[in-house]
Amino acid sequence: MLEIQKRLTNTFYAILALPATAMGFALSIQIAALSWLMRTQYNLDLHEIGFVWAAGPLAGIIGQPIVGLISDNVWFWNGRRRPFILIGGSLAALMLFALPNIGAINDFLGIGNIIIVAVFVALTLDLAINISFNPTRSIIADVTPEGVPRTKGYTWMQTVSGSFGVLAYAIGAIFGNYFLIYFGVFLVLAFSIIPMLFIKEPRELKHSLDTTSQGDNSTDWNQFLKLLFAHSFSWIGVQTMFVYMIGFVEQRLKPTNDDETGMILSISFLILNAVGALLPAFVLEPITEKIGRVKTHIFSLFFMSAGYQGIVLFGNDKLLLWIMMAIAGIGWAAIVSLPFAIMSEKVSKGRMGFFMGIFNLSVVLPQLFVSLVIGYFIEQAHDKTIIFIISSVTLFISALMWFMVKEGNGNLTVKTQNISTH
């Protein structure tokens, strides 16, 4: 074990954050460039783009819960998380390289249907991301003590990953999506492999177990299910914007060429994610200490709904679009930070991996619904403003549903025991 890990230096925390950053960067590229590529390079209709995006949620349903459970109970290549990070990161980099070359891959294989190739590449990319995301988060808990050191580990992860996510959209806006994709190939590969040379995983883990004889007795299923439904509506609104915003931009802003379309989208997502990266630690967390996480989350969702509605009313100008995206970013900051903290208070600590997998369904099932159902109606609609109407309404419904979620639980009693993997 290196001295920086023994002493838990800031350098070690920064290195520890890089694998999660790699997966976040790959996801940012997917958001920034996938719809743009499918539309401009391969001339897919909006509902066909939805089919391509449906591959990711399918991978998420399968990937995160299974990999999370397996990585808890295996040991090879001197680690339990290391193998999945190395394999997933390498595969993600390879699929990023394949994204702008889908046409060439289709011609080489002689398949004759570019949608099939695009779905395969998107599915493999998202599966690779899902293979790695759970282990990149779990390894932080594995190598840091409980309390302040572990909190610091996740704070660094959020800060580093969020900053590089903003960088991804900045690169796309300044240098174009093709440069972003090829830059991402090298970054994802480097951030997945190099940190594993400096991090030593423990052979034994401390698991939290309920003092009750049945592990689920301390889980508030009523509150947990209400939380899942509320969070699901948030993701319907978010995913509708991510996947189909290109149709709105093409119709309302009438960009002169494909590069301008990509630039408008990249700056929009850059602004959204910049707000999303900065607000959780510096604004939302202090507010939660005063009024609680649930109320903070509700108010943030109302802001996001209002931002989307502002785009419906004033989205004929790029500057106004970007201002409204900044307002929507308040809700995005909450969505990517607060629900997990709220959820963790409602469930058994001894089965957190299981509940993380279930919680992930509140993200991926709405993504599937957006791709397979909402995409059809958007394609048929003459006015693509419907994209942000749907987003605004579903975020508003989500905010209302969050009123049914109670603040805190705080009465889960746990003990720890060492579990060794052989």
C-alpha cells in the first residue's frame, strides 16, 4: 500500500475519484453526441433515435444490480472492484471509438441496417458504463474509514467527476463533437487503468447488518416505493430533454448547419451540468441543513419545471435558451445528489447494494418509457415544443409526489462484522 493511501492524502482522494470520473465522462459524451450523430450523420428519425437510446436503460436494468452483487463476493486480479473497472473502462473506450464509425462498421459487416449496428454500439457502451459505475463508487467505501474520511471520498468524487463532465460539454462546444469523442477515448482509458496502479483494495470488508433477525425489518417499504415513483417522473422529464432536444433546436432555432446544432446542444448541456456540479455542495447542502433534504429537493424540481416552461415560452433565442437551462440546472443539481441520500435513510443498511439496484430502476425504466413510448408522440407532433412541455409537466408532477416522502428515518440500528472473500 502506498503512503498516500495510508495517510489518505488529497492526492489519493483525487486518484480515487478518477475511475468514477471516467464513467461520468463517457456518459457525458453519450448525452452530448449520440443523438447528434444519429441525426446528422446517419439521418435517423427522432423515434429511431429513441430506439437507439433504449439500449442503455436495458443495460442498466441488468448491469448495475448484477455487477454490484458479484463484485461484493469475488476476488481476482488483486481486487474485487478492480477487474470490473478495468474491463468496463476498456470496453467503454472502445465503444466510444466506434460511435463515429458506425457507418464503416455497418459496411464492413455487411449488415445493411445501421440502426442494428447503432443499437449494438450504444448497448455495449452503456453496458460497459454500468459494469464500472457500481464498482467505481463501491471502491471508495472499501478503502476509506467510516465517517469524515468516507464522506470526503465521495465529495472528491462528485467534485472531480462533475468538473470533468462540464469539461466534456465545453470541449464539444469549442472543438466539436468528433474531437470530444476521440479525446474521450484516451481519457476514459487512462482514468480507468492508471488509478488502479495506485489503489490497493482490502481483502476483507466490513458489512453493516441489522440487529433484527430479518434483514428487511427496518426498511420502510411504503416510503421507499413513494420515493421511487416520485423520482421516476423526474427522470421522464430529464431523459425527454436529453434525447429529443435536438428536434426542438432544429425547429425553433433553425441552425444553419450540423456543427451549429451540435454547438447549441453542447453549450446547453454544459450550462445544465455546470450548475449541477456546483450547487450540491455549495448551495443545496447548506439549505438542506435548514429545511431538510426533501423540501430542498421539491423546490429544486419546481425550478427545473419552471426552466423548461421558460424554454417553451421564450426558447426562440439561443441566449434565452441557455438562461433557462441554467434555471433547469437547479433541479438537475438536486436530482443527481439528493435522492440517494434520502433513499439511504429509508432502507436496511445491511442490503444497500440490493436497494441501490432497485433504486436504479427508477432511472432506467423511465428512460425506456421515453425511448419506446414518448418518442413516437414527439415524432408525430408538428410542433416540437411538446418536448419541453412533457419535460415541464413531468417534473412538476414529480415535485408534487415528493410531498408524500417524509423527511428522515434515522432509527436504523446496525452492527458490523468482517466478511472475508476467499
